[in-house]
Amino acid sequence: MIFLTNSPGETEKLGEALAQRLRPGDVVAYRGDLGAGKTAFTRGLAKGLGVREPVTSPTYTIVNEYTSGRMPLFHFDMYRLRSADDLFDIGWEDYLERGGVCAVEWSENVEEALESPVCVTIRHAAQGPDCREITIEGGEQLADLSL
């Protein structure tokens, strides 16, 4: 499915809509350039999961954990990781077993470790500086996803 959003707020709303369909153990694998809107989308995921704390980019921490919602949200930034081995070194399997949603930025760096993820590709759209083209693929729970 392809969506066009016209603002960071609309990007967040799409993330929120997706969160309503996610189940414990689901992995959301992001692709997109710097500044594309991956963290904005994750803010929406967090809101849809009922997370109350502020969501920030995990660029320097590798993973941010949000546990105040109906299920935990683990927000990963794999930019500095170069292989699935690095992912397993930080305890990836433990996160999967904790019954939350794992949102993974720069997923292409560790894609061989991600089994059946929901793939979210975010691109700048030509319609304007805040416009994004967002493609969401995978996961049977997405059949009727809309903004």
C-alpha cells in the first residue's frame, strides 16, 4: 500500500493507524534517507500503542524502550551496525521475546535477521518539503489500513 502524507502530523497519524493492528512480537522495518520521517512515524506508532513518554531518535543509544503503553515499543537505530551479528550482540532475541513491537530504523543493515517484518519505506515526495510517500508492505493485519 502506498500513502501520501502532507505533514509530519499526517505521517504520525499513519503510524498510529498501523499501531492499532500490530501484535506482540511484530517487527516494523524502516527504510528511508536521513530526515525522511522514520522517527515521526515511530511517534505515531507509540501514540497508537498508548505510550505516554516522549519519543526520540535512538541514534546514539541504539535502542530506546517505551513501556508505558498497552505493549512495549522498542525503537532501534541500526545506522551504526553493519551486520546481523552486531544486532544479536545487543540482545535482539531478548527484545523479540519481551512481547512488544520492534521498530527498526536502517533495517537494511540487519535485514537478514528480520523475519517477516512489516516494511515501511518513507521517501520525500515531489509535492512539497513536508510531503512523504510511504509504502507499507507485509503483515496480514494491513489489509484495510488507511489514514
